[in-house]
Amino acid sequence: MKKIFLLVVLTLTAFSFNSCSSSSDDTNPVIGGTISFKVDGVQKTFDNIYVSENVINPGTADEFTDLGVYSMPQNTSEHIEFFTEKNHMEDIVSVFYTADGVQWTRLPGVFTVHLTSNGNNNKLVGTFAGQMGDDEIQPQNFINITEGTFNIQY
């Protein structure tokens, strides 16, 4: 009986230590920074920013870190998100802005992003502007983004 009791106590102790272990970055969002811009002349500012880092092709010659940047909370009627490769200064891959149930997407060739910092000391800094289209509505509608800036620490 003492052995069974000892086994139960040890098992419960092991589970309690396991439950108290620290969480990974995936469960604790990294939040910091600001994204601001004008949509057809109306100022928008998001200052609760979540950054997700995902290593793609780990341990291979093709390994890189994908950064997902999201204004929080995502369940609001208005938010912005974009994706880029960490330490890659050429461009941001995708930009999405959602307002009132419509998702707007950057239009290639008429929407530009200029990165001034990407990954240095975990900072993402730059500017953006141009036209976005709503792929969901036909004929396609457009919005103009001006004076876009982001300064994010993650």
C-alpha cells in the first residue's frame, strides 16, 4: 500500500511540475509598436501589435524565418496584418487591411513598402503607401493608403 501511495504522489508531483513549465512564444504573443496610415484621408492607428516568428525549412540550406505582424485583437471589425521574411530588406510579401467585413489586399506595382530595419535587434521599421483592392467584390473597388508607417519591437 505504501508503494502505491508513493507512486501516486510521485506521478502527481511530476504532472504539477510539467504544468508549471514556461510557455513558448507561440502561446505568449510578442506585442509592441505602432502601425499608422491614412485610408482615403482618414487616419488609422494600431498600437497593439502581435509578431509571430516561424522558422521555415529548419536545418536546411533553405531555412528562413517568416514574420507575421498583426494588429490586435484580430476579432475586431478593423485590423491590419502583413508578412515578411526576417532580415530580408527587399519587400513585405503580403499586406491585408480589413474594415467592416471587407478585406483589402495590396496591389502589386501600385503599393510600395520601404523597410529601414528588419530583424536588427528584433525591430521592424518602415513606410508604406499605395492602392489596395477588395478581391471579394466585383467590380473591384479600391482604397488609397497614404502616410503609412510602422515601428515594431518584437
